[in-house]
Amino acid sequence: MPDDEWWLRIAHAFDVHVRDERYVLSRYQELASSTTDPGTRFLLELIVEDERRHHALFEQLRASISGATPEDGPAVPAPPNPEPEHISELLAQTTRFLEIEHGDASGLRLLARDLKPRAHETLWRLLVELMLLDTEKHIRILTYLKQRLDELS
């Protein structure tokens, strides 16, 4: 178990990040709403969506470390620990989703390469590259879940 100093340091880091995210989010929202260029607004709104999600996750992290009650808002749950009779099916589905996401990543890389010659004429290549980053995130989540399920089986 980490010592009290570690807990205090992590709690402080979560608090600081929540405060900083709140400020950054408001600045992005201001800029997105004030620009008249649709392309700029579109890109900034993509960032605003991510920043909102990051802010909500850090709120959950902060609630988790402080021992929050349900009325304080949702906390991050404990690592997955499904009923033993469900592990086999979850593991099979997780493995299948990993295969799908890896295939999707390959397809997105090829599409991004095909879009490269016209990368400055549209936002398409950038958006495909962003989807690839999301796909890589999904692979990381599913890999974690698979490892956890393997440990439990």
C-alpha cells in the first residue's frame, strides 16, 4: 500500500489537473464560439469534446481518491472482476474486438496514406489520423481488459 505522502501527492495532482482542465476548457470554448471560420470551429470543437471527457474523468479520479459518496458523483470503479462464469465469454469477445480494432488500424493507416497527396485540401486525412489514435486507444483498453481476464481465468 502506498504511503500517505503518495496519496496526498496524487490527490493534489488530480485537484490541480481538474482546475487546469476547467480553465483550458473554457478558453477552448470561447475561441470555438468566437471564430467565424467553420473549419477552425470544427477542429476546436473536437478538442472541446476531448477536454470535456478529460475533465469528467479527472473529476471521477478525484472522487475516487477522496472516498466520495454517490451524491458526490461517480468514482472510477475497481479493476474488472466479473463473475467467474462470465470470464470465458468476455475473454472470447475481447479477443475478437482486439482483432477487429487491429484490422481497423491497418485500414485507417492505408486510408491516411492514400489521402496524403491532398492532405492540405481537406480535413479528411487529419480526421482519419485522429480516428487511428482512437483505435490505438481502444486497442490499449482491450489489451488491458484481456490481460485482466487472463489473470482471472
